[in-house]
Amino acid sequence: MIHYLPILILFIIAAGFAVTNVGISAILGRRKSTTEKLMPYECGIDPVGSARERFSVKFYLIAMLFVIFDIEVVFLYPWAVVFKSLKLFGFIEMVIFIGILLVCYLYIWKRGGLEWD
């Protein structure tokens, strides 16, 4: 356990630094509220409508699908780095992996998972 002591000390220092900065900011920071500061910021455009507008479930579904397929594509980078050492076995494994992704993508497409209407 003694080998983990430097990591614990570093964690305590980092947490202490963060808490100290937030505390100093809360104590010394200016608190002058104006109507402009209290307005929600939307890319420099004055907000229109309610901030509690409901989004369609399709939006979240497509966002989750994007994240899933994006993470799967990240696995291509380490494979490309060690491609020469894996030889034919690595190539066949990646073809199977991409094939599974393609089948999943086609399934989602045919089921209408990417349609907005």
C-alpha cells in the first residue's frame, strides 16, 4: 500500500486546489446581477420561446446511435497502428467487426431509426 501513497497525496493536492479555487472565487467574486446576465445565452441571438421546450425521442435515439457508432469507429485506430504485426488474422477479425457494424447500421436504417418524421 505504501506504493500508492504518492497517488493519494497527488489526489489530495488536486482536490484541495479545486476546492480552494472555488472557495476563493465564492468569497472574492463580484455578484452583480443584471437582466442581461440572467438571460440565457444562445449563440449571440436573443432567446425565442420557452427554455423548457420538449425534444422528440427521435433526437435522443439518433444521438445515442451516433455515440455508439462513433465509439466503435475509435477501435479502428489501434488496429491500424498494429496492422502489420497482426497479419492476416488481424485483417479477418477487423473485416468481421466492420461487417457486424454494417449489419447493425443497415438494421437500424431499415427499421426507420434514422428517420426524423
